[in-house]
Amino acid sequence: MRSVQLKLWGFIVLVVITSWAPSSARAITDNGVGPALTSIGPLAFAPDGTLFAADNQAATIYGLDLAAQGRGAVPGAKGLDAIDQKIAAMLGTGAREIAITDLAVHPSSHNAFVAVMRGQGATAAPALFRVDGAGSIDLISMQSMKFSKLELPNAPAANPNARRSARSDAVTDMAFTDGRLWIAGLSSEEFSSKLRSVSYPFSTIDRGTSVEIFHGNHGQLETRSPVYTFLPYMINNQPHLIASYLCTPLVKFAVSSLKAGEKVRGTTIAELGAGNRPLDMILYKKGGHEFLLMSNNSRGVMKIPTDTFGSASPITAPVSSETAGIAYETIASMKGIEQLDQLDAQNSIVIARDAGALNLQVVPLP
């Protein structure tokens, strides 16, 4: 997904977090035997190269110390056609038998890390790969890897018979800033959509903040739809989270409001179209302006200016038009994007589907 480097968060975040009472959930550290992930989904890097990986099947987040495996022979990442076929061959299977679940760029080596599930159902197994600037693909060994893990205290129950089990959305996205990991996803509680924050190294985690939004296209308040992708962002020198939901409201949450055990309503600042699921977002600068770039499953890649995030009128009533609030530009040249991260100041790196194959591509920031 993306590396976000933000300043001026420290004091306010500290005030908010110290008011949160932790639950009995424990962080477990084990430096003797490597991590035993049962699944691998959202990824996020810390500036020191720690890779956070969500294991939704186990409702657990791992902090992985990649050590030397964080760097391939050549810095950066090179685009590779049919990367799904190449990875599948390394796993001894066919491309139809794997799913690429996330993409993240290492903060210093700028190598690309690709999370993969091999197989389906109870026999599915996680794997992690690194792609360097020469296009070399390496399987990351978990054996003897140093790690820590944190178990979510109120994750939704697994339901293998459901069309989509809520457990698969226990963690939908993560972002690391100022020593803390922010986590979006669902819980087992009635108001199930959650935002959580935990310090790293892991110690304890509370039950999170229940968040709701007004969805203009649906004309109602929603508490059970999770944040699917988000990033930390400063508005008027105050830390916020900018989040996107299904069908596709864009919402801001003031970090100062996100207190454990409370229910908080975000401010909807845009409706970006129905029948759509946001996948990834990154923040970048170009031509002296800041933009949010967001990939979606049915509405392409959206380029959204951020300069009115602070002044945008809240959407608090049903909207009759397909879109409302802050406008966006569709990037016609970016098609079939399923995973997105920022590679460097000039380029993004994406997993794009084309003619049935998944390609790793380096794409200039629009």
C-alpha cells in the first residue's frame, strides 16, 4: 500500500492515546522461532523498515524484522509483466491458484514487497516476495525471522460458510506515523467499524473507536461498513485520517476525537460514486500542490486535490447526483489497478490487471 511521512502529529496523538484505556489483549514477542502467519493481507512499513502484516484469519498483526531481507541486490523496483505467473511458478502452482493481497515499498531500499495467498479455503497459505531494481523476485524466508505480534481483542468471528466472512475485514488497512500503527477494520461489536491506534514496539491494544459516517449516496448513517483505505493527513496543523468507504464516500476524522470506547462520526467531504470499492491511496506532491491518488475496483484511479480538505462543506443530507463535494480527475492512463504504492517522488508502483494477467508496473505520478 504506501509510506506516509508526516510531521506535527506527536503532541496531539500523545494526548489522545494516553486517555485510552488498554484492554487485556497482549503483545507477544518471540525472537527464537519465525512467525507462523496463517494469512497475509494489508501491509504497512515503518520508517525503520519494520513491515507490519495483517493476518486476518488469526485476527493478528505482525511486526516483521526483515533485516538483510529488506534489501535486494539493486535498490528500487523494476516492472515485471505477468508477475502473478512468475510468483505462482516459484510456489509450484498456477496463476489462478494465487491471490496478490497487497503491495508495499520499503522506505529505504525502495524494493517492492508483494503479499500473496497460495490456494483457497482452509488449505490457503501466505507468502511474501521482494522485487528489486533489477527485477529479481525473491521469496522472503520467515524461518528464524525476528518478529512481534499483537492479537486484536474484539475481532469478528470467522464464518467460513459466509459469502464474505467479516473476519476477512478484521484489518482492512494500516498506516504508520510518529511511532504508532493506525488500523482500520471491523470488530465483533454492534457498531462494528473501528479505528485503532497502537504504539510500536507493541505493548497493549484497546478496543478501538467505533466510527460512523453519513453516506450521502445512501442517504443514511452507517456504522457497519469498514474503512477500506485511509492515510494520515494534516489539516490546519491538526492530524486527521482521510478515509474512503464502499460506494465511495471520502471522510475525514480528527485524531483528537478518536478515543477508545467512544463512537465518533466522521465528516464526509466527497461522494465519489456508487458501485465502487476503494482499494489503495497515496499522497504526493506535484507542481507545488498536493494530491491524493486512489485506486478503485470499478471507477479507475482518481486524482483528488487536497487543498480544500479543511474548508470543504460537510455532506450531511442525501445527494441526488452521482458525485458531490470535492471533485476528482480520473486518470485514463491507469487502468486495471488492483494495488498501489508510491515508489519515489516521481513514480508510483502498481499491480495492474491486463488481459487476465497481473503486471507489476512503475507508473509516473500524474
